Amino acid sequence: MLIALVVIAVLSFAAAITLPWAFPLLPATHIHLALAMGVMPLIFGAMMHFVPVLTRSKSPSGRIQPVPAFMLSSGTLAVYSFAAASGIYYFAALLALAAAAAFSGWILRRTANPLNKPHPCLYWYLAAVACLMLALAAVAAMALWPEQRQALKNLHSHLNALGFVGLTAIATLQVLLPTVVGRFDPQAATRLRGDLKWALGGTLLVASGAAWLKPLSWLGALIWAVPLARMGKAWLALYPSEIWRFHGAAPSLAAALAGFVAALLFGVLHGGGMLGATGTAHAFIFAFLFPLVTGAVSQLFPVWARPGPQTAWHAKTRLKLGWGGGLRGALFFAGGILLGLGWRGGLLLAMAALIAFVAQLAFAASGLFARPGAGDG
């Protein structure tokens, strides 16, 4: 399933970039193409991979495995709703809300083993899913509270971006980058344990500020800056040579962290009424999400494609996917910033980087049809 979710996410990204050039779509359509159809199902699929690893427990049961498919269905309905000017997105939100509630219950059960202390990353995942549930509830509230529709829309956007995606990403990056580099980060668990309150509190303040009281957005951004600064300082001290390389997943993941910082600033400017919602969403998607997903896929695609013992095939596939990772991350970051500021030429930078990665992914995926072990050395 994870490989299918990766392919769907990449195709959704490509469609989000190209379709607005050919069809007069509402901005919400291509934004939900990238976020609701592409990223949301992939995040739940990735969580299903990471939660058993972090809790040293068995794979998810059959009752939980369909959750990413439900999320994909919800995202598809949302995209159709905006493209066809339909109100079916209310049903889509309720479908995703039910699936997220079931998923959060599954994580809670995995953290309840008294003999196996859960990794602090699990609590970030729980907080992320809780933010998604609040964001989806805000959609349902629009029907009951129409005079607050714009405020609830802002609340929904920021809870999704900084809460669901942001909390998941920042927690996973602190586990994933040391794995990519091959060197342990001795303070990662301590940071995750101590910084969740700042990240979650900052998210709630930014979202509430964007919805109702603008000064709260600035306070929330300052609070969010605490875990980001601690994380960035640690990475620069531990992995300076790896994150400044031309190739590999590490520089792409580092670009994602820089993109998240930029997206946080754009979000605050939007909450303060200084930037539009579309430009802010573009900065978030291109400067942060694209380098995040492509960097993570560069590392994890071989594991998801062929689980089990790591072979020479896994190493070669990572090299194929990581080639030019630093340049790709820089193009995504620059393109997102320029698009966020209103210069549409930035889209060409992001398109070039995404086309290159799609070609690399297709080249790497072609190796799946070879006999396992052939050429593994």
C-alpha cells in the first residue's frame, strides 16, 4: 500500500502544479489535490509504518489498515467538491474525521503497554492527528456557523498545515535524518519529549490568531520557533557536511526544515492579513512539503518496496533517488518562496525539480521487476 500511496502523492503533486495551467480551477482545488489527496493518505500510511517500529510491536491489524484508503477517498471527494462547486466536502470531512478518530485510538492502544515505554515521537503523532480532527470539525462547523465561515476556514488551514502536517513532519525528521546519515542524535528523544508543548501550543495560537485574534499568531510563531531553533542547532552541529551535500536525502530533509520555518513565517503574515491564503499555501506546499516528501521517499522507498534485510539493491536504489537531492531541495525551497511572494515564475523551479524526481522514481521503480537478489552483490 505504501508504494501506491507514494505514487499517488507524486501524481497529485504533479497534477496540482500542471492542472491550473490548463483549467480555470479554484485555488482550493489544486491545494487539496496536494494536501488532501497526496499528503494526508501518505502521512497515515507512513505513521502505520513508524508506529510499530517506535513501539516495538506488531504490524497494524486489518481494522486499521484501510485508514489511508479512507483518507484518500475523503481527499478525492474534497477535490471533486471544489472542482464541481459541490457541497460534498462536508461529507468528506466527516469521513476523514471518523477515520482519524479510529487511528488515534489505535496509537493510544500502542502507547498503553506498561512494560514498553513509548518513544516520544508517538505523542507528536497523537497531537498531529488531534489537530487534524479539530481542523475537520471546523469544516463541519461552517455549516452550523456560517457567519464565522472565513474564520473557521483560516482555523482549518493552519491546524492542517502547522498541526497535522507540521507536527508529524518535525517529529519524523528528528528520527529520520539520523537514520539517513547513519549517526545517532543523542538528544533527539529529549528534544521531542520537551518540545511538544511548544510546538502544539504555537500551532493552536497561530491558528486561533488567524481565525479571530491576529496578535496571537505572532506569539504562536515565537513559541514554535523554540523547537525549530533547537532542532536546527543540533543538526548544524551534528550533520553539517551531510546537509550541505549536492546528493542524498539529507540535504532535501534539511531544505524541508528551512521550508517549514519559511512557511511558518508566511502563515503568520497571512494571519496578520499581510499575505493572501493562496500564496501562503504555495509556500507551504512547495518550500516545505515537496522537499520533505521527496527526501523521505528517497530514504524509505526501498524499505517499503522490499521489506526485510537490506541488500545492495536497497543501497543502489537510495543512490538513484538521492542523486541531486541537495539541488532539488534548493529548487523547491526557492520556488516556494517566490510563489509565496506572488512571482509565478517560481513554479518553473518547482516543476523542474519535481519532473527530475518523477523520472528518478520511475527509474528506481523499474528495478522492482527484476528478480530479487539479482545484482544485489
